[in-house]
Amino acid sequence: MQNDDEALINRREFFGEAGALGAAALTLASAAAAPTSVLAAESATPPVLLSPFKEVSTFEQPKLEFVFEIDLNFTRTQNINNMPTGAGRGAVYLDSGTIKGPRLNGKAVPNSGGDYALFRPDDVLSFDARYMLQEDDGTLIMIYNKGYLWGRYSDTMVKIRQWIFEKGPVVPETDYYLRAFPTFEVEKGKHDWLMRHVIIGVGKRKEAGNIVRYYALV
């Protein structure tokens, strides 16, 4: 049995809790009654467009936009031949390079890396390059460049080797497939769109390097 003092304390606790619940209910009711526009104005922030491109690909109609071109020079080479796998590993070290285009301009930083290509037994060169780019505004950009070079005809790769290493005739770019699919690392800011878009490259060989034009799949 509760005495009178205990009963009085319980009643006070009950009414105190009921008052708190009532105040909470009034707050929720006021929020529910407030106009949607007022709530939106208090909580929403203006959206920011995260892509620099105006065009947008659709499921039925993908679109590419030219972003920049890199002209690279490689004169130093090393090779590991006749590996047990039947493949070979080649290394070409970056001497210099220039970047120009509507979205990026600058240079490839000399001696910042190279291409460590795998010469596969099926006569496909699977390249694996990494080196540093520097935009004209000073921003450093790390590029990880993968892709393939192979001949459209059975003798094309032989002709390319003769051209590059034996001063043979130039091989037209229509005779080979040189395509790249790079990824990038760059600080947050003006150029970080490189880390949000799929980029592909279409390249052509030259005697001491290659030239690749890069396109964003927007």
C-alpha cells in the first residue's frame, strides 16, 4: 500500500511526463502544419553541377567529347624476353610530353614514369603506363594508362617493330589498333572531373613515342 506522500510524488511524475509528451506533440503538429516551401527553404541547399560537360549520354545514344591530347616521347627502352609464360615485358621510360586541348593543357613530367607493356603470345601488346602530368596552372595529375596495341593484319606488328627499331617504313594507323582506357588521381578542385568520368583514348604511333587523343564519355 502506498502512503499519501508516495502517491503525491507519483502523480507529480505522471503529470510532468504528460506535459513533456504534450509539448513534443505540439512541436510535431506545428512542423506538420508549416508550409512545405518554408521547410524546404530551411533544409535545402542549391544543387551544384558536378560535371563540366553540357552534353549527356543516354542509354540509347552515348556521346563522346574531346578533352585533350598527349604527345609523348620515349627513347629509353628495356626488355625482358622469353619468359616461361611465353610473354615478354618491355619498359619505355618517359622523356617528355605535351598536353593540349579544350579541358587540359600542360606537360607530362619528364622521368616521372613510363610504360611497362606486356608482349603477349598472341601478338597483342597490353600496355600498362603510369606517369605524372602537370597542368599549366601547376596542378599535378597522376595517370594510370592501360590499353592495347595490335595489328589488324597478321604482319602488322612485325612491320611496326621494323619501323620503330630498324628504321623501316612508317605503318599507317589504319593498320593497327591503339586504344587506351586511363584513370586519374588529382586533388579536389578544377580538374577532379577526371576522377568521375570514363575516359577513352585513340592513339597513333610515332618513331619515338605515341600521340593519344582522349575523349570523355559524358
